[in-house]
Amino acid sequence: MPASRLIILSVAVAAAGGAGYVAKNMAVVEPAEIALEAPNKPAVALQDVLTLTADVPMGEALGSNLKWQQWPSDAVNANFITKLSDSDALEKLKGSVARMPMYSGEAVRRSKLIGEGQSFMSSILPSGTRAVATSIAADTSAGGFILPNDFVDVIMTRRNGDAAAGAGSPFTTETILKNIRVLAIDQTIQVDEEGKKTRVGQTATLELTPKQAEIITVAQQMADRLTLALRPITDINEKNLSQADYLVSSSDRRGTVRLIKSGQVSEVGARK
């Protein structure tokens, strides 16, 4: 073999060996995986809370719409009913009545309930107020759209005693009470001449102060008609509104008798 070929072959073998050595040193050995234990997460403390399984309208009994549901202890309010504090609540509260609308999934609170056998109306009546039932004009009371918790003005219409003599209008109209809350109103379905059905209330139960109760009692004796005028919800916070205080005397009324004749109010001294 010629010497030149031997030299070339020797150089090729040397180059191959060097390349193999370099490749061996450049190989990266993957480190062995180290198994890390995940930290133990603390368990969430739970409590059984009495909740509703369906919506309950105001004035309706809870009935079978109750169940125990697990809630995180951190989310349990002190006013919630828990199985830990009252294990028999599921059975005991079936006859309780909702003081206000309650909704499915809501935690039951005793402050929203009326106990079994208690009066619904007296339970929702704020302290210092009175519930007074009033006959109203069914055909003019906001077309049947007045509902409990709405606020209204009470308008009195009566015959004018001087109208017979030809003086002025035969009727006098006056707003005697303003911004009064409706506690309840009867709803009956009536059919008009066109066959349309409407809901119309003829008796409204109003939330009144003792003085307002006196005013409307006198007004019912004087009026030919009492009408409720529905107020917008934006006006319900108005305070110190005028009312027909002249219908009841603010002074000491002992020794006087109130007379209502022909729609006119007068007071005379009582005989001793």
C-alpha cells in the first residue's frame, strides 16, 4: 500500500477516535428525580346549617322546604341555625311562617320567622304603629296595582255642604295622609265589559301612627269615598309630610264632643 494512503488512513482513525472522545464528554447525564412529598393541606372544618330547598313567599309556612347543608365553619354566621346548636330545628321549624320573602339555598334565620301559632300581622307591624283596615274605592285605587309594601297617599272625597245652595263644586277632595305603607290588601278578580280580568282591592290594611289611625277613623265617617294613590318608590323616604291634623284635635279633648254633620267636623263642650 502506498505510504500516502497509510498516512490518510491513520489521520482518519485518529480523527474518528477524537470525535468519539469529545462526544462522550459532552453527553449530559439527567439527574435522578427526587420525589417530593406534597405538604398536607389542613382539612376544612364544616358545620350542618339549616337551609331552604325552595323559595318561600312572605306569610307562607316553611313546611318541608328545609334541609341540613354543610357549610365551611368560617362562613357560618352567628344567626344561622346549626345542627350543633339545635339538632331538632328541622322538625320544629316546619310550622314557622316567613316574615319576609326567603329564597332557595338561603340559610334560615330566626329573625325572618314567625313562630307557629303567632299572628302574622302583629309580627310584621313595627313597634309604635297600628294596623288599620280601610274600605277604599276599588275602581280608582291605581287600577289594582297596589300591593303589600307599596306606599300610598290617602285621598278623601266628600260632598260639599254648601253645594246645595249653588256655591262651588258639589264635592271636596283632599289628601289626608301621605306616604303610608300598605301592609295588606285584598285582591279579587273582576271581569269588565270587554271580558278582561282585573285584580281589584276593596279593603286595605295600612301601617299608621296612633294619630294617623284617629285621622282615618274620622275620615271614614266623613268621606263618600277614600282612594289610595300609589307613590313612586323613589319617594318612600320623604318625611314630615303634611296630613289632615284638623280632623283630630291635638289639644286636650276631655270635656268636648266631636260632631260630624253633613261632612263637617265640629267640637262642642260636653255637659257635665
